[in-house]
Amino acid sequence: MKKTAKAPANIAFIKYWAKADAATRVPKNNSISMNLSDMYSICTVEFDASLKKNEVHFLDEETIKSQELARISDALDKIRNIAGSVLFAKVVTKNNFPKATGIASSASGFAALTLAATKALGLNLTEKELSLLARTFSGTACRSIPDGFVEWQKGTYENDSYALSLHPPEYWDIADVVAVVTSKMKKVSSTDGHALAPTSPFYELRLAGMDAKIANLKKHMRDKNFTSFGRIVEDEALNMHAICITSTPPLLYWQPETIRIMKNIALWRESGELESYFTIDAGSTVHVICRGTDAQKAKSYLEKIEGIEKVVINRPVKGAQLVTEHLF
Ligand code: DP6
């Protein structure tokens, strides 16, 4: 059976940064995110008795790193074991945005692969089971399974660490206007970054404040209090990057353009022109969070800043879905 799934990237308002267990990707803290309407992966999977090994293709990319191939193959093996199948698979996948620049391509990619591959083997997993499984391939992928605004509950062990929807996409009209400043891949992967986080002298402090920060953010989301919500989102992004900068060895993901955008956001806010807040994942890309009604304005402001390659408006959206149009 051939199946195709589409899954969104997601932006974290509260970041996943450090694992309690590296092998299973159980995180140190809960995280909160929003699925992105206009940054997604599509993945088609077919298990086929004539194949002697897995065949993986990325559309629009000439080279696939051997590490990436190994990660996808491991995921296919795991899904095959769950279904009790011995068949190899053909996988074709594509993203509509550049990889490894601070947009969660592993999140959307592995969420789409999890849904397509399990369905291709006739498995009918629940949302919780899909999220648990996707987490083991890439932590953030578990958050691209449920709809809209999502919380990943860290849990205590492998089988209770998964993501749930907090609010459906139509709950709150906010936008993530993504400013890509370079499509060059970052040098240090986030998987390596997670492992370095506890070397920061500030890491325990970050963790100690986490529960209160999450409770506050969730309250402001419930109240749709955009200003209080935005302040926490920005504070949390700086907090995560403070950990990165003070890890051993240090990780500085920002480019000069990243800082230029951060400074502009503060100016727009101070002048009363545009209320928006930044957040940044493990890369140079800036996610500008604003009210949905301000999204076009934010885009046109960002397009005037020097050094920005691409600006994409994203609204909240559903999680991973099956689609009928296959990639092969
Ligand atoms: C910085 O999910 O890429 O985007 O579990 O090792 O695949 P692995 O890591 P990954 O983590 C990226 C984390 C982040 C912050 C976040 O989205 O919460």
C-alpha cells in the first residue's frame, strides 16, 4: 500500500533544549508550539517485496547526508518491527522550505514519515501512539502530530512522553512571519546542541524556572493576552540562546541579520507601529510572532531589512494528515 502524509513544521514558544534520555528523546522539560501552515513536508512511503533495501529520495536535493539516511532507515526498521513486516520501503520526501536553518525540518519530515509509513503497513495508530513514535525519530516531530497549539508533556519515561493539542488552529488568530536570513545549513545539529546544554553554568537555573514559565504562558494563551504571551515568548528564546552561547563549546546560531531583525522588532514595538515578538530555534532564522491582522504589515517591514532571503507568513494549522496526491 502506498500512502502519503503532509505534516507542518512547528515553532516552539517554550523550547525543547536538552534531553533526559538521549536514546529515547525524552526531554528535560515540557515544550509548547504552534503548527505552521506554510512550512511543511510531504512524504510518500510504499513497502515493496521486490526491494532489497530501503530506497530514500529527497526531491529538490542532490545529496543526502549518510547520517540522514541512517536516521530514516532506523525509523523505517522500527515501524516495520511494530507491524511485524519484513518488507523494505521506498520513501520520497520533500520540504517546501530550506533545511537546518532554524525551521524544524526534522519535525515536519519525521511526523510525515511516521504517519505515511504506519498507514502504508496497515497500522491504525492513535494520535498519542503516533506522537510517541514520532518523538523517538526527532523530538520536535511529536509536536507536529496534534492540531494547532500543542504541548509536549515530557513524561517520565519512554511511553508517556508525547504531545497533545492545547487549542485547535482557529482558536487564536496569531501568525508566525518567518524571516529566513541564510539557507546555508547550520554547522552544529540540534541533536548535538541538546547534549551540550547541561554544560552551561546557567542550565539548572533555566530548568528551575520552567514550570512557572509554562503555567504563565498557558494562562496568557487561554486569555488570548497577546502582549503578556509575546513577552514570555521572547524571554524564552533569549533564555535558550543564553544556554547555547554559554555551553562548552559555545554555540552561536545567530547571524548579523538575525540581530538586525531583533533590534527592528523592538523599535517597531516602541514606536507603536507594530507589536510583534521574536523567537529563534537552533539557527539564524527569526520567527516574528504577531497578531494575524498584522501579518502582512510584518512581512512588508521585514522585506525592507537588508540581508533577508525570504519571508513566509504562517498561520496556526492542523497536525499531520494523510493526502491523496502521491510523490511517486
Ligand atoms: C531548538 O527535534 O531537532 O527547535 O530530538 O535531536 O531531533 P532531536 O532535536 P530537534 O530539536 C530542536 C529543538 C529546537 C527547540 C524546539 O523546537 O523546541
